[in-house]
Amino acid sequence: MGTVLQPQSGHTRVHAIPAARREPGAPPTPPAPPAPLRFAVLGDSLSEGVGDRVDGTWRGWAALLAAGLAGPGQHLEFRNLAISGAQSREVAEQQAPEAVGFRPHLASVVVGVNDTLRHTFDIEQLARRLDRVCADLGASGAVLLTACLPDPGRMLGLPPPLARPLARRQKAVNTLVHALSARYDAVHLHLADRAWTDDRALWSADRLHPGERGHRAIAARFHALLAARGLAHGTAPSPDPEQPPPTRTEALVWLATAGTGWVLRRCHDLLPQLLHLAGSELRHWAGGTDARLDRRAEYALAAALAAVSLDAPVATMGK
């Protein structure tokens, strides 16, 4: 029975109200449908779906995962805000406010690789931005999805003078993401493991983005983690690709067209930055002082963690 409160002589009295009764022979009242499930995706080209093209558009792991989130009879509202080339600034200033207004139940925040490829890379600024994004989404009621990522130098097979500085940066980003994931109890996926990065069948021709098989693997692993928490109620994404892998000719054509375009759009910042990093790496190597670069990166990471009051082990950059 329900209750109603009525003031009387300065006191509150509780009156019982009979529950509504169904007339004999009347059809049963159908149960209300489950409330819609809202899923927001923030990030860069990885979350946009680059590498998994279907009918001329990018699909990607987030859309594959979304298809397996809702339970029977439940409606899913899916909003992918990720944009190719996005850095933490775009995620914090443009994507996050829209996502918070959407009030998602689940929100993925996977970003950082593009920050490591810019001369403006600042691990403390990245920490402040990501902490604010996670805090705002968490305060809106969202469960967060995060991932650590492989360093682009290793994925691209760059020579050591280029690969080492990028590895330091990505290791710092991953350490930060691990700490934030623990703070906000995020569903966290490890994508920097060698078992993941060494399986070339998972990656597209550009060696930076997953192919269809890779996007399906990410979606399936996130689904398993969410299901373990009781947050995924649909069928898990299939790991088997629907599209044939690109032929070697198709891969070369892509690299000569879209891949070259990607490099040209970023070379005004990326190429000078890589040359600067490589020059510094070679000078310290020649002088036997390359350990200084590792310590400098460790100090910067420690300061970044302290700036957002995170108590986490600092990654040892030289290992």
C-alpha cells in the first residue's frame, strides 16, 4: 500500500491508501519497457572507427560494442563524439560538455596519442584535462571506459632516436590513465600489451589504427569487462570480420592517398617535432647522458600526478 502525509494539529499523520486493484477479467497491465541506455564516446580516430570501413563510413569498436549493450526490449541511445586528430584539449573543451549534457550511463574516454605527437605535449596539462573530463562525466552518473595505448613509435617501426622519445611520452600517458581509471573506478582495457601490438592481423595498413579484426577485438574485450560488472546485457560482438582484409595493392593505394594525406596534414607540426626529438636523443646518446632524458620525463610525470592529487607509482622510463 502507498502512503500520504497530511498535517493535523501540528503533527504528521500517516494514512494508508489501498493499492490499485485490477477489475476481474481485465487484461494484465503490461510491464513498463526498460529505460533507454545511453552510451557516449569521446576521443580521436581510434574511437571514431578509422580502420574499419563499412559502406563508405567508419564503424569501429564503439559502434560494435554499442550493438551488444542493451538488454531485451531496451532502447540504446548512442552518440559518438570522437573526431580524427583530436587531442585532449578538444576532448575537454568540445566533446566533454556535449557528452555531459547527454547524461550517458556509459562514457568512453580514450585519447592521448595525438598529444604525444605534438610539440605542445605537456603531461601536466593532459592530466588536468583528463581529470576534469572524468570528474564531470562521473558526476553526471556515467561509468567510464578507458584504455592504455601502444606507443606510436613502436607501431610504426621507427628507428630508436625517433621511437624512444615517443615511447617515453606514451608511457607517461598510460601511467596517468591507469591512475585516473583507478580513481574513477573505470572499466579499463590494456591495449599496450605486446600480445596485442605484435599481432599484425589486428592492425590496418597504416600501422596506427586497428583493422576490422582489431576493432572487433577491442569491442569484445570491453563487452566482457562490462558484462562482468553487469553493465552489458546484449550479445557480445563477434570477433570474426565480415569484410575481407585489404589486399596488398589496396593497402599500398591507401597509404599513397589517404595515408599520405594524413602525414601532410600533420607534417607542419609532426615532422619538425620528430626531428627535434631525434636530435636531442642523439646528442644525449653521443654524450652518454641519455639517462637524463628518462629522469626528466619521470620528474614531469610525477609533477603531473601531484597536480591532480594522484598517488601512483611513476613509470620508469628507461625500462
